[in-house]
Amino acid sequence: MANAKQIEELKQVLLVRKETITNSINDSRESINSLKNSECNDEFDYAEVSSDSFKEGIIANQQIKELKEIEEALKRIQVGTYGVCDMCDESIAIGRLRAKPFAKFCTPCREIYEVEK
């Protein structure tokens, strides 16, 4: 189980990542909006703009998902359940939390979750 100092360090990692993702999502939205407003002279321009918008959208959606997971982890820190597996209520290894600070499952339960998903 992570101690208070480790949890505080992981909280700071989560907060920095949250800010980075939020800025990136905002940049992606601006980029998509500018692509929508760009002039297309032919079908190749249109295809390129469509492809770029699609890629930006996929990246933004993945970042929104990660942002949600980070916000859930920050709530778990606040209520004192951070570092406890959502499935088995056992402690999540500190190494796993360092690798993925918003992890909500211990390694064995994550493997079960992935198979059932």
C-alpha cells in the first residue's frame, strides 16, 4: 500500500498530467475548428482536411477518456480509497501506481477485467 508521501507524489503527477491533457484537448478543438473553416480547392484538399480532423478527434477522445480516469483517481485520493483495487479491495502495488497513477485495479484483477471486457 502506498504511504501518504507516495500518494502525495502521485497526486502531483496526476495534476500535472491533467493540466497537460486539458491543454492538449483545447488545442485539438481549436485545430479541428480551424480545419473545418479551411478552404478546400479540390477533393484532395477535402480528403486531407477530413483525415486530419478525424485523427485530431480520435486523439482528443482518447485524452478525454484518460482525463476522466485521472479525475476519478483524484477523487479516490480525496476520499481515501486511492491505491485500493476496485475489484478485490486489496492494495495496488506502488510500482503499478507509478506506472499508471490512475490505475483502479491491481494487476491480477486488471487481467481478469481485460479478459471479461
